[in-house]
Amino acid sequence: MALVTVSAIFLRWLPHHGLPILLLFAVSSAAAAAIYFTQRRRYSASSHGITRENVDADTSAVLWTAFAGIVLGALGIGVVLAG
């Protein structure tokens, strides 16, 4: 939900910073969609892990989310400095 809110904030910046903001919007929207569409699989894996009393960490989800955050930060800094 936070990434969807961030996407809306990026659209609000569009008149001030121009079209490069659409790249930020695309990255945050894609990350939000990926989290939403993989939620059922992750919850199912967690519930099965609780049943087995052995829950494995989903390191790929953490790494992809961290990567999206780093990309958003770098692009945001670039857009603000360029504008």
C-alpha cells in the first residue's frame, strides 16, 4: 500500500519535474504490483512453514524489495538534481 501511495505522490510531482517522474512512477507501480501478485504464494508458504514448524526466510523477496528501494532512491535523486 505504501508503494501505491508513493506512486500517487510521484504523479503529483509530474508538473514540476517533468516526464522523468514517469520512470519513478513505473518502478514503484511495478514493485507494488509484484508484491501484490505474489502475496498469496508467500502467505501459503509461510503457513505451510508454520505447520511444519520450520519457516524459511524469503530472501529473494527481501532482496528484490531492497533493490526496488535503491533504484527509486537513485532515480529520485537524479530527477531532483537534474530539475
